Amino acid sequence: MFAHEDGGPEPDWVKTERDQFSDFRDLNKDGKMDQAEIRHWILPKDYDHAQAEARHLVYESDQNKDQMLTKEEVLENWNMFVGSQATNYGEDLTRNHDEF
């Protein structure tokens, strides 16, 4: 949240958020978000959460940027995987897998 101080400049992030709202959130351009717009924002139909999380994990952990993770890359970035919903918050990492 931003509380505008008298005479102080508006931070860049406020303009960015305002642009995001008007360009992508307020779909019917009435200046506020209705239930349908909120639903579209939180649960967009064309967004695959699992795929996005998997891409994020690979991007952040793939140190040599070969689009493949080695056991060492996973172990060196264990905190990314333990904190991820994609690994059931680390629980899936304790099971035996044949990928390694």
C-alpha cells in the first residue's frame, strides 16, 4: 500500500501497479474489480500453475542453463525445492526416484 505524502514524488512502482490494474485487471474499465475480474486474476483459465512452478524451479536451479537439472543442481538448490508446492513442500524429495 502507498500513502501519498504531501509534496513527495510518487514511486515508480505505484505507476506500474496502476498501469497493471487498468491494462490487465479492470477488464470492463469501470475503475474497480468485480467478482469475475478478481476470479480471472486469481485463477486465470489459460494459466497452468504446475507448469509455471516447474519452469520456475528449473530456471532458478539450472546453473549451466542447459534446460536439464542434475542431481548436484537440485541438491545445491534444495531450498527452492523444499519450499515448492511442486514437490509437496519437500515431501516428494524423500521418496526414491529413478530419474537420478
